[in-house]
Amino acid sequence: TNPLAWLRTRFYYLLIRLYFDQEFSVEEFTRGAKQAFSVVSKLLSQCKLDLLDGLVSAEVLQVLKEKISLLADNHRDALAADIDAIMYTTEGDVRIYYDDDGRKFVSILMRFWYLNGANLPDEVPGETKVFQIVFGDESTKEKRRLFTAIYEFQREFTEGAKPDWTITRIEHPRLLE
């Protein structure tokens, strides 16, 4: 990653610890984000959107309902990310902002790279075949592809607000467009 972006991100994490949550931990947040990504991506792939209420913002949930209904089954299968199949995670942008009513928010963009064995045609753009494992004979091949996803997590830090992170953006490039 860009060294200046990395430094900027670390500076924002310091501000979060100093002004919003003294117990904030990047490692703990990343662990929780990975778990949330895995759960949400599986629910998306199973079309269980009603179970996303409270985890995902209402605006994003409405967009997802429209997009998921148009996806082919194999593309929906490719959305699912088992937590053990997440190969790499990195923070994107971190923002601290206030709204017109003086409420305080923190937003953290996370990027995930995960392996998935969904049965997609080889010519699907935007994904990379990483493994082609042969079990037994040549006729039984298991293909694994590396996919990427971007999820944005937001939390309100105004006094009295619930201490929950909500997903305010979900992108699965080339799958969920």
C-alpha cells in the first residue's frame, strides 16, 4: 500500500483512540470486520436479506434487494466468503466526520480478498484463478478463484448512540453490480 495512506490511516486510528474510543484496537476491529464480512456475504449468497437488518444500513439493504434478485445462482454462490477462505484484508479509507446535528461518526473502508469455488465460466472478468486442484483423476477438478470485496463500516460515537458498527457500503466487483 501507499506509505502516505498507511500513515494517514494510522493517524486516524490514533484520533479514534484519543477522542472517541480509548479501547479501540485495529486488530480487534479487523477481526470483527472479517467475521461480519463472512456472515453478510454468506447471507447475501443465500438470499436471506431479512437477516441483514441491523447489520447493514437500510439504504444499502434496499439496493441489495434489487441487485440480488437479478443475479444468476452461480454468481450468488461466488459472493459467499468462508472466514477461513479470506486470504488478505486491508483497510482502505478511514474518515471521521460530524453531521449537521453535531453527531460524530467514524467510517472505515475494508477490502477483502477471498477464495471461492463457485462454478463460474472461465471467461468471467475481474477474477483470478488461483488454484486448480486435481483430486483423484483428471476428470475431477476443483477450481478456486480469488475475488475481492469492499465493505464500509460506520459507527456513531455521539453520546447515547448504540456502540454498533453498521455496514454502509457493499461492493463485490464484477459479481454484484
